[in-house]
Amino acid sequence: MKIGLYQGPSCQGNQRRTFAEIRQAATAAGAAGASMVVFPELFLSGYNQPENIPKIAQEAGGEWDAKLRKIARDTSCGICVGWPERVGQDVYNSASVYSQHGELLGLYRKRQLFGEMEMTLFQSEDQYCLFTVEGRNVGLLICYDIEFPEHARALAGNGADLILVPTANGSEYPRISTCLVPARALESAISVAYVNYCGSENDITYSGQTAAYGPDGAPLCQAGTGECLQIITIPTRAEFDTKSLSTQLKDIRKAVSL
């Protein structure tokens, strides 16, 4: 299974530019044989846009949804992208996944809100998201979620062998991509794809460092700080000697109160 990882600058809410970038990356990824291309967190609105996000947030099934479905069909490439979802008076930091045929495969709302801006703008939700792509069980987390081993472990325990993680990680946290993300892959014997912005947006400078790791924790790709589209093949567990993979999921003992 091949996927594309798009690391680029925030379009800062410019809708024409945003969807042009998505179409261009999906076209290139599809031509390279990728089943799906993954974009950063809140890519449809920009991440560091606290004044703009409440104004442009959309309900599921709206104009953005229609455009993404069409791009997926036109390019024969699935899409995973973050966006602000409105539900009544509430807004969620959400991500949607579409198949190569434009079918909605999954919708996930971020569980672990990070910092004052997110906690002011968004509501959180406790539901996980699992879906199937080319016979593979795939889970979805957003940015800060992957820093908690419990969430990756929960998805792996329910059958996921790949987790997609749209993110918006600042340059002051350079070890998330190189330490915590491979740890999540290694300890649960799953693949993890972590897709970040590059460049800057208002007062945030992003770290880039988009990366993917296999179930042995070894890197499948690691980006620098510039714009790029990486096409990678995601291995299955069956491709590895089982002796090289963690058995933590099987061996973990139930926690007890002190």
C-alpha cells in the first residue's frame, strides 16, 4: 500500500489556493500509485487562525466535502485532511478521509486539545476512528493525540496496523517527530504517518519533519523543513520477523489503583 505525505505551508484560509494545493498533490500522488495523500492539521482553514476559524467552519457534508470528493474521484487518489467542523454552536478540530472513489471512509474529532487557543476554539470528543483501505485497517489521530501512548494502543488493540496523523507542530517541539512518533509505532507494532506543515503562520514557525515509521519503529521516510510530497510504501506486519516486533499489546498487565 502506497500513500503520499504532503508537507507544505499553511494557505491561511485562502480557499482557492488550498484546494489548488490539494488537487496538485493528489494528482501527483495518484500518478505515483498512491492510494491516498495525507495533509496537515486544519489544512482547509489554516491552523493558527483563531479569528477566522469560527467564521469559516463548516458542517459535515458541506461545500468542502463536495470539493474533496470530486478531487479524489478526478485524481483516483484518496485524501486525508484536517478541517474545522461546525456542529451547531460548537466547532471541532476534525479530519476526514476519502477513498479514491470519493467515498467518505472516516471522520474524526481531535481528543487531546493542545494549549489555550485550541481549548478556547474547539470542543473535544472521545470516539476513535477506524476504516479500511486496500484491506488494511487504518486509524486516525490528530497531532497532540499521538503523544499519548494510550490512544495509539487503543487503535492497535482494535485492529489498526496504520495510524494517520495530520499535525501542526511548532519548531519549539522538534523531538515529537523523531522520538515520540517512532515510539508509538514501535511499542504497538504498527505503522504511523505523521504529516506536518512547514514555514510559518502568524507567530508559529512549523518544524516540518513529516515522517513515517514502520512497526519496528524504523523510519520509512523523514522530511526536512521545506515543502515536499513523499510517496512511501507502508509495510505489513507479515513482512517482518515477528521476533523484531514489540509484544507489549499482548503482554500488558491491567492497571490497578494504588
